[in-house]
Amino acid sequence: MTESTFQGDPSRASVPLDTQENLRQGLVLQIGNDIYHVLVEGRPILCTIRRKLVRETGRATNPVAPGDLVHLALLDHNRGVIERIERRRNSFGRKAAGERPGEQVIAANVDQIVIVFAAAEPVFRARGLDRYLAVAEHSGIPSIVCLNKIDLVSPEDASNMAAPYEEIGYRVLRTCARTGQGVDELKAVLASGISLVVGPSGVGKSSLLNAVEPGIGLATGEVGKTTHRGRHTTTASRLIPLTGGGFVADTAGMREFGLWEISARDLASCFREMRPYIGKCRFSDCAHISEPGCAVREAVESGSIRRSRYEHYVKLMRGG
């Protein structure tokens, strides 16, 4: 069955097999062209959503995201209509593109986030990684750093890239899809729950997932020789069931990752090494940038907080 099977609003086209008192629960796997692929009792059902439900959610960009638990009424054995959406325990999103403010939820009800950055090709950008980590911390979702294409740098360089994150308690995986290094470790990490795999374009997310799950068939691309940036190969978020257990949310590569609804007051707490010093500054509304008596800045000067991470915090505070 394809998405084109639906003609118009299926909730008006036929009488549902299920009543409001006997709805089926399902897990949203994928969304495309206003059609929702929902896993129900081990099989995929193509669904639309009640229009009034979209209005009730108040979510302008995507009322339903991969990972959402929904309740649906079957129209037949292969089609349904989403009637209710379970409350999310968490979500991971970014600022939606365009002038109108809003959030694009990439995945919901996530158990962990695997943030993939390349050690080279494209060049490793610590500030970009810190942006992703800040959003993950704000979402309250445990995160793991995956340093991919590790074969392109020396062991010393790899250790220098990983050190700032391992020092503050993040697990850092070192992987290479081409050689297989770290693939079994990543597979074990992904074996339970819902894992969201994110990172910029070109860092090798799809290649890694193809190595973890042979036959998955995700498209891969090369880094542009002129721009030195990745080309988008994944075009939409979706949940993929793994034979070893668990689901992985493969997402489109992101050249820009906008912070969404993280206030200036909250941003410092998204840098976990700053948390012990928050509330110890001379001023209760300290932004930790230029105020006198700032405990965070004193920790930077003493070496308790890495200066590079602090400088990334300041740039994010200033909108960078």
C-alpha cells in the first residue's frame, strides 16, 4: 500500500471499524505528506489525523512526530484515523524554518540521543556539538557523543576531541563505518528503547546505521569538495526497528540547528559543568558573561570549567 491510497479525508470516506471506546494504540514510525505510518500490533497502518485534533494540540508545525503514542480507529485492515495522541514524556526539536516562530519536533518519547559528529570530513566543530548537547540537556534526555570517521585522525587528535566531553561525564563512542571500528558498541547502545541519532549533514549517520543494521538501505552521500559540508541524504525523520532490539530515529542532516525556547536563564544549566556554580554568583540574575562576582567565570579562570566550552556558551547567549 502506498500513501496515494488515501483519497481525501478517510474519516469521511468510510465508517471506522473501531469505535471511540475501542481504539487501537500504536507507535508513530514515519510521517510524509500528511500520512502517518503507525505500528499497531506488529504491523504498519497508514493513517490520517482528525483535523480538530490538529487544532486542539496547538502545534503549528507537526502535531504528531515519530515516537508519539497514538490511539486510532481502523477504517479497514490497512488504514486508520488518529483520534487521540498520548501526552509526550519528552521531545527533541529545533526552531522551525521560516519567519513564523514555532518548533519542529524531530522525535518524541526518546530514551537517549546519539549525537554524531565527524572527526574529519567535514571538519570537527566543537561549538556545533555543544549546541546539540545543550538542546539535549534542556530536553532532559540522556545523550551520547559519537565521534565518527575516527580513521581520518590520529589517536591523539581523537583523544583531544573527546576529552572535554568525557571529563564532564558524557560517554564518547569512537566509530568508523568503513572499518567497523566501534560499530558493535554502537549496536549495543541502540538495542533498547528509542534512540534518536542526530548530527550535521555529511558526518556519516546513515553509513553508521547501515553498518549497524545491514540491509537497512539508507542513502549515503559524500561531503562536497567545494563547501566541505555534507549533502542531505535523509529527508525526513522516521523510526526504524532494529533486529537486535530497539528503535532508531534516523533524521535529516541539519546544517543549522536553532535553539528552541531555551531562555537565557536556563542556558547555563544546559552546560552540565556550570551547574555546581549556578546560584553562587553575587547577583541572582547573573548571566555569567561580564558581571562581577560571577562564580562561573571564576571557575573558568581556575580551570574548573574548560574555557572553550564557556566561550561556546557565551556565543550561544549572544545568539551565535
